Amino acid sequence: MGELSGIAIGVTAERRAGEFIGALERHGAEVRHAPTITIVPLDSDPELRAGTETLLAAPVGFTVVTTGAGFRGWLDAAEGWGLRDRLVAALGESRIHARGPKAVGAVRGAGLRESFSAESESNAELFAAVAAAGVDGERVAVQLHGTPLPEHTDQLVHAGASLVELQPYRWHSPPDVTPVHDLIDAVLAGELDALAFTSAPAAANFLTLAGSYGRYDELLAAMRDRVVVACVGPVTAAPLEAAGVETVQPDRQRLGALVKLLVTKLGKE
């Protein structure tokens, strides 16, 4: 019997869902899986390719890397288009600012070197550092992950930068939302002890789909009252906390740390 035996946890992730679910099940949890977003395949994303070609049309002064997975995925897609070497060379001529260790690892894995890494692993620290670095008149490549970040990128525009935004892992709602509706019903029926979120788009779209299902207010009440809402980090938690839902987060923004947090929070001795 595992520490989470008898505990039911809802998982909304698509990417790396199998790894996350397997870890929870090894601790004895009953997992209900309902991906709340579907990722657009990178190598067939015309917007990402067009953005990459736009980026390569002129020199880049700064590069902002928000996620390791997004950066690696972008380079992998560029390799399929025959553009990886040109892209790496162009980024290597820029000053690279990375958000935390995973982004740094992806940058260095490509043979590049960062000029700055956000110690807090937050977008707020990352973009503030870029804005303070002197971007007036500079082209700035911004690798996003899943969603635009106008609350952070606007300050670069105001500082005089010309942005080229690249968005690996664009997403849309799943073609069949029935599993998400079933997960919402399970929350409302008191059948789940926790909900786990590993990306901000998945968290935000969970709330959006609850609204279109006509159960938004009920769901929020349940999430505020009787369900542990666990998020891998503050970026993921932001859409939920903006809706008044209290979340718990591990000290390190990693799937393994999120599993340990759920074991600590819900586990049995």
C-alpha cells in the first residue's frame, strides 16, 4: 500500500502526463486524467516557422528563453526545416537571458551561453533584467511557452525594443471535452481529493471549459473549500489564484517535487 492509497487526484496535463501519472500511481494514488489542452505539433506549426524566418532576417540583440522544453522544441523544429544551424548562430550573437536552471540547461545544451539567469525562476525577474539591460533600438527574440505574456513583454516595448515573439507549444482546447466535464463533475461530487496542474494554459483552460459547461461558480467554490489544488510553480498557479483559488506549490518547480508535495500533503503514515 502506498502513501496515497485511497487518494483520488485529477491530472490535467497533456505533455509528460504519463510520467506524472506513473509517479502518483506508484505511491498508490487513483488518478483521473483529463487533458485540458491539446498542443499544436511544433514541426507542423506554420506560425512558429514564419516567426523563425522573420527572426533570421536581421541580427538579434537579445534572446529571452522562458522554458527549457520550449527552447529545445523550437530548435528541434528548426532542425526539421533545415534552419537549426542558422538559428543557433543567430542566437549565439545575442545576449541570452534565461528563466532558471532548466532554461539554462537547454541553452547550454545547444552550445550557447546565457548572460543572465533569473535566480527566482520567475518571469517578472527575467523580463525586468532584460528591460534594464538596454534594449532601446534592439531586436529581441522572446521564446514564449503556451501563451503570450503581455504583462511582461510590454515593458520591453516601452523600453524601445522591437520584439520577435516565438511561441512553441501553441495550444487549443481538446477536440473532445467530455473527459474534462467528467473531471469537473467528479470535483463537484466530492470524488477527488486533489487537482494537479503543470502548466498555466492547462489551468486557465480548465476554468474556461468549466464556464462553457455552466459549472464555473460551483467548481470555484469546491476548489476553494474541499480540494487541494497543487501547481508545479507560481506561473502555473497564476490563473487559479487570480480566480481566488488558493494553491500549494513545491519549493522546486519540478514534477518530482510536485509528487512529493502531494505525498506530504495527502499521504498516510
